[in-house]
Amino acid sequence: MKLSIKAAMFSGIVFPGAGYFLVDKKRRGIISLIATVSILIFIMIDIFHRANIIAEKIVFGIIPYDIAIIREQILLTPGNISPETLGNLSLVIGLIWIVSIVDGYYLGRGIEAKS
């Protein structure tokens, strides 16, 4: 398999920026990795916060153990991060992912052309 395809597939399937390690651009790979993991940590903290609030309401009998009501509570429970910010963070992860796929592909093509 060509290096360009491998780099694009690694970034697309394994993790954003993973393809950079195949084309010997470790700094870019580390930056992509750190940025993605940092954003995911912020998102997960917000998810755990919301889940904790809903779980406490269920335990104390404030809301019944009904999946439809719990789903509604997921949408209504305020988190640490606004919904707009969560959307923007998700877009940033998507952009990092797309850029790393395309960039890894073109960097791989450059290496293939030199060989």
C-alpha cells in the first residue's frame, strides 16, 4: 500500500494526526494528538457533570427511571460548557481530523515522489 494512502487511513481511522507519524512529521502528530485529546477531555468532563446530575435525580426519586424522561433530562440539564461551545469544540475536532487526513495524504505523496 502506498505511504500516502496509509497516512490518510491512519489519520482517518486510528486517530486524528496518526498518519503524521508514518510520514515522519512527529511534531504535527503530537500537536494534533494533544489538541484532540484536550478537547475530548473538556467534552467528557461536561458529559460526566450532566450524567452525575441526572443520576442524583434518579437516586433521590426526583425523576422516574424511564428512558424517555431520562433522554429529555439529558437535553435539558445544563452543563459546565454551553451547547454552542460544545458544538464549536466538535467542529474543531472535525477540522483537525480532516486536515490531518488530507495533509498526511499529500505529505505521503511528496515522499513517494522523491523515491
